Amino acid sequence: MVFQGSTYLGLLKGSQAVSRQLPPAIREEIRVILRDVNYNVPRNDGCASLRRELGDSIGQSPEHILVFGSSSDPFRDLALSMRGAKVLMPWGCGGAAEVFASLGFDVISVPLTYDGKFSFPIESFLDEWSSARPDVVYLDIPNDPTGLSLSKDDLIMLSLFCGNSLWLIDQRYAEFSIQDELDLKYLFDRWQGKKGLGIIRSLSFAWGLGAMDISYMVWDHRGGEAVKFPSSNKIESPRGEILTHLVRRCYGWMESRTYSCRYIRDEFAKGCSKIPGIEVYQGDGPFLLLGFNDQVWSQVADLFTQRDWTIPIEVPNINSPFVQVFATSEEALSSLLKDILLVTGDHHVETEEGVKAAIA
């Protein structure tokens, strides 16, 4: 039986886009799988092999891993069990507030504090939790768009006070963190919550599988049995076979890729920090946040509207313009930095040597 449905065609397109980023040897393996997989009959095995590979890579039992075919599926599933529930989150959760609101949740947002840098207001967050008693607490670590992270001790302290809420910790950018990766076993072993704890991760970012939009969740359902995720573990072969192979073969490559993104981001930040009128806010994650005074923004605004990896951000209670910049490639960020320097009056950067001198 030849598998030629829309699922396969989408898989083929996504896999080809992904494979262009991979080392040649792995790219050839993927090409062979794509050739052979066309003759496989799709089947649903509960993503057993994929969950096993993911479990091995992050040190968790496969029975605690739920795989989703879309990054929005966990939220849609949660809405089936908890529609209209209260969700407490910090500001700036990468569109999560809009997603929760669109699904009928009552969203309560606690602004991050800002005094020249962003910080997480733990006391204000706990005060809001005490008064609102939310059904769900959502945190993204690192935070999108600020890159702000929390320590393991901070999370444990929060969990002691928020034990009656279901917790979702979104770690889509965890592999890009310059800090030690959050120890999942440490957190689960010390978790005091009476409802479920879900830690969401993504294959779309660190693993370079953006074309496939795959996420997974480590789910501790102690006390949270009433919450169901019916869309989980439904990825059929051959899509599941390719994902399993990528996870098995690409872990080392993924680490080098995330290191490369951090290096590119840091070099770009170094250059921007030397331009008067631009403030660089850099935390964890494959992105940084740029703030501008009005004069510089009037000069550079058009540069950021021409690129789909630079995103204007509105910061609550702050009138200054901000832009989130993703570390897409060295060439892209070098070109952007050169353009910024040129329009702000530094004409010594018309050559590659000039750009390097500006960064040095």
C-alpha cells in the first residue's frame, strides 16, 4: 500500500525542510527513511518508541511522557476538562495568554517588574494566587520574550504555596538556556502540589523541527487524574518513525545547534549594546529584547518591520518601543547590525571588517 495522503505530503515537506539543517550523514539517513516510509501502512502504537527515546534523552519514564502533534494541543485538551477555569501567569508568555483566553479561560496576568532589567515578582505572584485561587498556574521558563528564568529553588518555593492549582511549566526554550537545564527529577521529587504538574517541551525549536510543530509534555498526574489529554500520543507512523529516528540520532547535534544560537545572539547583543539609544535585555533563550529611545527608533523602525524574525513587543507600563530578535543565523544578524549602524550614522561598517570592529 502506498501512503500518499495529505499527512504524508505534509510530513515529506516538513522533513525535507528540517533535513537541510542536519549534518550530511544524518540527512542521508532521513532521505532513506523518507523513501522507504512511503510504502508503510500508517499505524498508531501510542507513540511508544518515540516516548521511549524522549524518555531516555531527558531521564524520564515513557509513561510520564505525552506527545502532541501540535504545540496548541495541550491547551485545547485542557479546555475540555477545565473550560472557564482561572489561569494565573506572568506577563509576556509568548501568546499563551491569547491562547488561553480564546479557549474560554479566565486569564489573570501578573506584570514582570522592570527597573532597568526584568525580574519575576514572586511576592506579587503569590499574593495574586492567594486572592484568586486559580485552577491553573502557567509559567514559561525561560520567559518569552524577556528570556527571564527562575531557579529550581524559586519553583519549589512557589509550589509550596500553589499546591491546589494544576501547574504547567512551558520549557520550549529550555535547551537554549545558559544556566543548568532544569532538573526534572529534582522538581518532580520535591513537588508538593495536590493536582497535576505538566512540563511542556518542544521539538520545534531546539531540535530544529519547526516545520513539524511537535511538542511533548512530562506529566505527573498524581491527584490530577480528572484532567485528560485525548489528543496525546496519536501521532501515526510513518511520522512517528521519523521523529523517533531524529530524537535518537540528533541529540548531540541539537546541543551544538543551541550553542551556536547562543553565540550568534551574544555577538549581536555585543554590537547593539555599543549603539547609543539602544538597550539590550538578554536572558536565556534563542532571542534577546532590544529597547530604543524615540530618536533611534525613528531611524531604525523600518529595519525591524522587514524581517519575520524580529517582533515588536509592547511592555506593560513602559512607553519605550521594544523588539524581540531571534538568533536565526550569523548572516542575518550581521546584516541587521550593519543596517542599524549605517542608519544611526556609523558609516565605517560598510565592510565586513567594519562590522567586526563594531562588535569587538
